[in-house]
Amino acid sequence: MDIGTGKDLKDYHVGGIDIPYHLIDICEAGSKYNLYEYQADFHHAYRDILSRNAVPILCGGTGLYIEAVLKGYELSPVPQNPELRQRLEGKSLGELTDLLRELKRQTGSAMHNTTDVDTAQRAIRAIEIETYNIDHPTPRRRQEPIDSLIIGVDIDREERRQRITNRLRQRIDEGMVDEVKALLDKGIKADDLIYYGLEYKFVTEYVLGNLTYDEMFCQLEIAIHQFAKRQMTWFRGMERRGFSINWIDYSLPMSEKVETILQLWRGQQRDNITE
């Protein structure tokens, strides 16, 4: 799952130097990787990097995953419930959404955005988690917050939309459809690919013949734009929740972006020494 996940491995080779990376290619295709596992894997890599006196850089990922490790979310593992899944099978996405909303009301949990219910499988997993939390209150794993310098790229909305469209065309030209076909040929279930959402969801539907090429491209393009908008909303929410994000103008030359970040980093290090 290289193209649809945006690994962009060539970007880790800069000026003739291979940049070490972590948490790529750690799960088999079709796995249901979750926030609890990510938090644990992040801290393992984080401690390893610090032990070598190197500076860890957390790059990309959804706002929820970033905030979970920076803030030190308390999380607990939730196993799959085959009986519950069987009872929910066949229910519409609307029915699942209503059920999830009621469960979250009981547990006091908030539906932060629509990612819980953008597919039936995600909604069922969210219901599984909330049901488990009602019946099995368990101690949550506590992680310490991370002292961090947060950098955001500030880009004009129309420019962002154009880049998203161009990137989507590039991924398709690079073989996104063939990648999905190869995964299906290897025995990965279509539902498991659809579960991932975005590229894998819509391209799989196209490969299965449920969408025309134009329908696939148009619906996927809209979905990615909506996702990007939700992520920006999340980052603005992080600022309201006390995170300081240093926004850097996207239009600046790369050298200026790098120098700006280095100046911010050096300033933070001086402040830490003073404290």
C-alpha cells in the first residue's frame, strides 16, 4: 500500500543523504491499525530516536493522531466483538450513525468529526469501542505529553484545492488503480480496502465496477477536499485547546521555510535552557 498511503519514499533522500524514517511498512495490508497501537508505536520510535541524541520529527498524519501523542491521550485497547459485528451487519450507515451517537451520549464521548461514520465499517468499529467502554470500564494507558515545536504550512484555500487535485491525478498516473488491483489479487478483501476510506475506498469501488472512472475521480476529489477541510478545522481546534502552531507561508522558497523552522527551533532550545 505505497501510493494510496502517500509514503513518498523518494522524499526521504535529500541532497544525496538518506533520511531515517519510522512507522512505515509496519503492518500488513488489510490490517485495522488504530490510535492505541499508533500511540504505542510512536513512543517506541520516539524513545529510540532520543536515545541516539537525534531530534524526532513527527510529520503528517491526521490531527487526531498528532494530538494524541503530543497531549498524551489516555487510551485503552478494545478487542473485536464478532457477535456485535454480526448483529450490525446489514444496517444502513444512517442507522449505525444514530446508534453511535446514542452510545457516545451514554459514555460522554464526543463525535469530533465525521471520520467515525464515513463508512459502515468505521461506524461499526466505533460502535464496538463505545459498547466495550460501557460494559468493560478499564484502566487507561497514560502517556506523558510531548514538549514540541509545532510547524504548520499555511496555504491559500484555492491553492490547496489545486494541489490536492494535481496530487490525485499524479497518484492515479503512478498506478493507484493497479495497486488496488494487485492488493485484491493477493486476497485482501474489498471491504478491508474500502474501510481505509479516500483513495482505497473509491478506487476499489471503481475496480469492482460500482463506479465509472469519472464518478470515482469526482467523488474521490470531493472527499479529499472535505477531509483537508476537516483537518484544518481540527488544527484550529488544537490552537483553541492550548497548542501553539507556528504557521509558515507555503509560498516561501524551501530554503526560507527551513531557515524559519531552524530559527524557531533554536529559539525554543534557548528558552528551555533559560527555564
